Amino acid sequence: MEIRSLIVSLNPNFSSLELSRPVSPLTRSLVPFRSTKLVPRSISRVSASISTPSSDTDKISVKPVYVPTPPNRELRTPHSGYHFDGTARKFFEGWYFRVSIPEKRESFCFMYSVENPAFRQKLSPLEVALYGPRFTGVGAQILGANDKYLCQYTQESQNFWGDRHELVLGNTFSAVPGAKSPNTEVPPEEFNRRVSEGFQATPFWHQGHIFDDGRTDYAETVKSARWEYSTRPVYGWGDVGAKQKSTAGWPAAFPVFEPHWQICMAGGLSTGWIEWGGERFEFRDAPSYSEKNWGGGFPRKWFWVQCNVFEGASGEVALTAGGGLRQLPGLSETYENAALVCVHYDGKLYEFVPWNGVVKWEMSPWGYWYITAENETHMVELEARTNEAGTPLRAPTTEVGLATACRDSCYGELKLQIWERLYDGSKGKVILETKSSMAAVEIGGGPWFGTWKGDTSNTPELLKQALQVPLDLESALVMMCHTGRDNSWKKLENIDEEGPAAVAREVKTALPPETPTETMEFLGRSWSISAVELTRAFFNNSTADTNSFLLSTIVNTNKEDREDEEDSTSMASSRDLHLYKSMIRGRTMGRRLKDQKEKKKQETRTRNAEIHAAVSVAGVAAVVAATAATNAIAAAEHAVESTTVAAAVASAAALIASHCIEIAGEIGAGYNQIATAVSSATNARTNGDVMALTASAATALRGAAILRSRMERNNENKAMLYATKEHVELEERNVFGAMTFVSRGEELLKRTRKGDLHWKQVSFNINSNWQVVLKMKSKHVGGTFTKTKKCVVNGVCRDIPEWAHRGRAEKMVERRAYFGVKTVERVIEFECGNKREKQMWIEGIQQLLNSLEIGSSVHWKH
């Protein structure tokens, strides 16, 4: 399928789109666990902000009732608790709560995340050297009415708390003056007395008050939000009355196949209020939902659909569907497709997962979601669309921390169908057929160049069987089953994301809607610093595009790197000292060889990425040159007045294109590679084609820049580690050498109180009373007998003036050096051969005194 057939302008008239499965017009009666009326979308945006509900009942102020979280509550799902294990491995955990208000046709999505909680504050330079770059902190995001947005973020996580076994968590961004931040669930009144800005969430209660921190310039925001509402869970994750299930199966109990995903409450009914940027929304028994993710990082790319508000259903319905491309553990650059579709309907869970069937999908970069799945007993099909532009949301990333990585909207048009599956694999009795216009839809990660078709048919059979084993890891400790891996695991480069899915039975083709140009625009935005400066040079008065979140991501990354450099802390801190000692241990030559091998591998990957980026840029330059040449020819044929200007622009574009092609060749691109890229570029005809090429080049540049930055950072960290080790080893040799030198002793010239000079065998040691003792031996009667004198040393003096008569007597000899030691009675002066010997004496004596202080402190502690 050609790219230009995918990248076209979206027709604003949704009803005019031709589908293989047309969505019939939606009525205004939805059943979100009860009957209600839906306001048309064109009216709801106005009425929500200027009027209150019309009924007398709705005018009554809603007062939610707080209920503490009981132990062993009904419908509690596995993995509801906080998963941080206290180790320093890369880790994040995120929570998602959604409330839908059908009467207003609005939704509020609350998203919380904590990154690398092992580090309660931003990493010090030494921690960065030891553990690598990490991003820390807590974020709170809200996607609210009219797809407006709010985000508050802090780099510190010391005020975040979470229950180990229950869906109970909270954070204090700012405490009330004089009050202590909570570290567990508290009643609403106490929370308001102690927390000025923050949140707490439980299965039954959710409240908070946060402010937008001004970091968002790509979406329409509100200044603040405050909320309180109670929730009555209806569905957990499983049949009502049965034991609740783990969404991803029992492997979610182990740090493999990350990230993990758990739906904590597939459906519930919430009552309360939300103040959103000056507007107040009150609701009773509003459909609600909650889920969570945790692990090392998000998938490479993913999709997601969720809905609790449906029309035409006779019972309670809750849908969750999602999937992604995630990296497998222990295998470098090896990825798998993972997806599921699950529907709770009339008290039962219809589960379609890779270990009991096959899930297939077809996703456009934005605007269209089509998923089918089947298991042994049932088949499901869902189709979602949206005309809305959506809002970019942030997600924890390993490269830049909490950054824009996905796009969401709560105004998806959804059609859902479930059938019984007959013995021959065909569709049987219809179990459920329903629609909605309040589905939450999302795409994330990337790159998204075109339609993504995929399936889970390559899941190994042994893994399927293992996942179906009913292990109860919360009730007993069991050993993890070792699942084999066969050749059906595919490398990333073997996954055809653009072509049709190679499955036993093809997904029925459905013509996707035309891709919105707006999505490709934000992918194709200029993001490099040089591009920003160049743009400002031409358009000084223009404002930044609100959708250029790729630019904001890179700029914020550079800003955070500068802040890391400015915020260097002292090596004398106890935490840094501990890490400093740990860092020095175990750096063997074998590790260096391994690091060199890894360095070569990173250099190869980076070089390939740079070549690909250069070829992509050359393609963009070629299409610009071709377009300019076409315009110049057209102007000449019509004798337009601007013919000269058009010809000049075409000439300049051709020069730039040829230069880009030469650069691509110089850095290693092959002739065929460049020729293919240029040929594809010159065949571009529509604005969608140009946007697709621009998006591809921008993404390639960003990827190459990230790899280059990561490689340089790793090289600097390793160089610093080795240099630090060598420096410390040298310093240790000097220190211990000096201590050995003064303990062994040498002959020095000593001056008495009267000014007489005597040769003494001088040494310094520590006695049993934790005192540094000076020992001076002198020989008498030709060495027949010796005399020893001892003194307790309190300090060392390095600024002893030169003995005048010694300096005048021996001008031709190397200048001698002098030092003294403090005793109770006086300062005893000595002469040594040169300044180097003097430094050895002073350092050795001082180290003995320092070790004396450390030994005394340890002695008194015990």
C-alpha cells in the first residue's frame, strides 16, 4: 500500500466516510450501568461551561461519602499494590483513573506516575556515573472536559507513598504550612488539613488538588483542578463472584515481559464532584475505571481503547482493549506483539488473550482502531474512530523521563460485537452488539509511518500452555516455570508493520479513514536546536506550534542535562561516599574488555542510525527540489511574473539536495540506498506524501541524536569511572606509602631549644592508647649505646622558617626543607633533604592523626 494513499486529509464529515462495516447513526440513549440521555457533541461543549443540569435533582449539591479501604475487600485484583522492590534497577509505576459523565458527554482521566523511586531526589553526578542517567520524580496529569489538560510534576518522590498490597496511593506536592505530609490513607478532612497540593486514591475514594506547572505549550490547559468522589466497584477483572484474575497472567509477578499491565477495576459507579478550571461538574453513579502499569519502561509502540458508556445494551458493559510491541527479556533487540480484548458483560468476563486465542489489529497513526479476536468459544470485533485531534499526554520514558509519548481522546465513536464461535470457526449467535460515542482511544510510542497491522499468532505454544496454568502466586510462593523459546520469536526487523499480517485467517479488510494531516504535522515538526534558531530568523513574530511536542521533548531534555551539570553535589556526603567506595570495587580488566565490545556495538548502531537519518533528510531535500523545479516550470509555461524567483528557488533547492546526498554518501550510505530514497521522494505528489517523508526524517534524526547522546554519555561515564579508579589507586598508594615511610622512619636533623643540631632516627606510630607518638633515637659513644625519647604528637606544622645558618653554609646544595610537630611542651623542628621528603613526612603524620580520629569515634561507638 502506497504511503500517499494513507496520508490524506481527513474529511470533517464523519458520516460521509465509507466503511466496510458502516457504523449506523447513534441514538441519544446510552446505558452506562443505567439509562441516561446523551447531549449531542456540538452542544455539550457549550452547555458544560455555561449551564447546570436541568433537573431539580441534579441541582442538589453532591456530597460523596468516604469509606476506608477494608482488608481483603471483594473484587480486589492481583497486583493492586505498589510494586517497587527497593532495588536501584530502572523502574516506573503508573496509575490511571477515569470517570465518564454521560449527561455532559465528558470524561476526566487522572494519571499518576512515579519514576525510579530508589532515588528520592534527582541523582547526584556520582550516582549518574554509577547507575547511568535516571529520571526521578512524581507526575500527576488530568485529561478533562473538552480534551483540556493539566500536569503537575516534581523531581522528588520522598512524599509519594503506596500500599504494598492494595490500590492505595498518594503524593503531596505541597503540604499545608506546619503540617506533616501523609504517608498512608487518611480521611478527607485530615487530608485537606495537611495537604495543600496533592492527591490520594483508593478503590473507594479519590480526592486531590493540583495546579498546572506551566510546562505544557502544545495543548490547551486549565490552571487548577480539585476533586472528591467515592466509587462503588462493579467489576474487578473476572466474573462477578469469582476469584479475580491477573490481566497479564501469573508472569506479571516477576520482572520479565515488562511492562506489566493490570486492570484494577473494569467498571464502577462514582459519585462526587470535580472542579475543572473554574467549572464544577457534579455526578451520581457515573461509570468509572482504573488500571495500572509498572516495570522498566513502556512498549516501543502501542494502542489502547476503553469504554464504559454504551448504547443498546441490556446489561452492564465494560470494554478494555490494548496491545503493543514490547522487547523480550534477555534477548537484545528482540520484540513481540502482545494484545488483548476483554469485555465484562452481564457479570461475566469475555477474555481474548494470546494464550487462549489470537488477537489481530489494524491501526492508523491516528483516527482509526480495528481489532478482532477469538478464543475457543467466542469471537469479538470492535471498531473505533474519532474526528477529534486528541491531546498529547506524557508517559515515563527511559530517554527523557516524563515526556509526551502518546495521544488520547475521550470522544471515540465505537462499535462492539461479540458472537458465539461455532465448531467450524464461523460466527454463531450474537451475544452483544452495542455502540458508544464516549470511548477513550490512544496511540503511543512509534514511529507511526502508516497503518500498523499485527497479530499475536506467533506466541509460542509452550508459553501459551504455561500461562494457562492456574498459579496462585499471592497465596503461596512457587517457582517460576521455565518456558522455552523457539524460532517463532521474531526479531524486530522481521516484523512487517506496514504490510498485511501473515496469519492463518486474514482479518476482514476495512477501509480505514483518511489519516489526519495534523498528526503527521506534529511528527514532522523541526525539533533540532539549529532548526528552531533558523525558523526564528525567518519568522520572528510567529508563535510555536501547539502540537510540536517532539521539539519540547528534546529542548526539555537539554534543559534537564544542563540542570544536572549545575546541580553537582559534594563528594563528602555520606550517600556519595558509600557509592564512591562501591564504584571503586570490582573494575577488572575483563570488565574493560566487555565495555569496549559494548562500545563498538553502540558505535555501529549509532552509525547506522545516522546513515539512515542522512538518507531520510536527503529524500526530504530531493522532494523539496523536485517540487520547486515543478513550480518553476509551471511558472515559465504560464509566463508568470515570479518566474525568475521560482527558478532561483529551484536552483537553491537543487543545490541543497545535492549537498545532502553527498553528505549521506560520505558518512557511509550506499548508492542503491540513496537512489531508492531519492526515487521515492521524487514520486511524492500530495501534501500527505511530503508530511510522511518529513515525519520519517524527523523521527530518524531524533533516534540518531538519542543514540549518539546515549553513547557519548556512556563513554564519558565509563571514562570517569576508570579515571577515578586509577586516580584513587594512585592516591591510596601515595597515602599508604607516606604512612609506611613515617612508621619506618629515617635519620633527620633536629634543632634543640638552644639552637644546637643533633641527628636523630625519627619515626611516628600509634600506641595502644590511640595516640600518635614521636620516637627519636640517638647514638652515643660511637654507637655503643642508644637513647630513645618519646613524645605524644598533637599536630604537624608545615610552615617552619628556614634555619638561617644552614641555608648560608650550603648554597650549592639543593635547598633543604623544614617541618615541625606539635607536642604538649613545644614544637619540635626537623630538617629533611628536600621538599618532596618534607611532603612525605607531613602527609604520613597527618594520615596517622586522621586515622586516630576515625578510630576514636569507632571505639566510643562500641
